[in-house]
Amino acid sequence: MLHFESQSAVPANLKDAPADAVAVSHQLLVRAGFVRQLGAGLYSLLPLGRRSVAKLERILRDEMERVGAQEFLLPSLQPSELWRASGRWDTIDDTMFRLRDRRAGDYCLAMTHEEAFTALAAAELQSYRQLPRSGTRLA
């Protein structure tokens, strides 16, 4: 993460939206100085965007703590074995980013974390009694 000492390093708002910005939300976020597009579907969060994401994370964490939930941080790069076990490795088309490491291991850039969380739960949970007892959901 980069840190700038000077306010002059903060990108300015734009008068006009970029020509390639089709969605209204994209136009507004770029013009207001929240993000800048790096490539197709790739965005850099500017200081205002980063502060907004941090505030949203704080709100979500507060609400999760209020209902007794816990936060997990799972890897985005996942081994193919997890996805093969769920059957989704072969059912998802070329939209899934896949790669092979130097040891010929297959991996994917996970679109979701169900497979990783299921593997974690299977390894850690020995009884249904370890599961949460609360039926509370975040609305």
C-alpha cells in the first residue's frame, strides 16, 4: 500500500467521465475520485475509495461482532483439488482463471470461498455441537 504525505498527490476530481465508462456507477466513481481504471475490470482504489472501503469494513465488523459472528480470511488462490471435489472445476468454463505452478500443481483464482471454507470446516469440526447455536443473520 502506498502512502503519500502531500495532498497534491491525491488525484483530482474529473469534470467528464471517461469515454469508455458505460455504467453510471463507474462514471460517478471515476469522476468523484474514488477509483481509476487500470484495465478491463481492474481498478485502483484512490485515497477516497480506500477510506470508503475501510469505513464499510468497520461497519460490517461492528455488526458481525454485535451478533457474535467471526471473520475469516481465506486465500483467493486455491488448489484445484478443492474445486474438483465440489465438481465445479469441470463445470465452470473459461471464465475461471486457472494456472499451473512450477511443480505442475493446478490452481485457480477463486470466485467464491465455499470450497476453501468447506475444507477448513471439514478439517476443524468434529461434532455438530461446535457449530454456532444462534440463528441470527445479518440483514
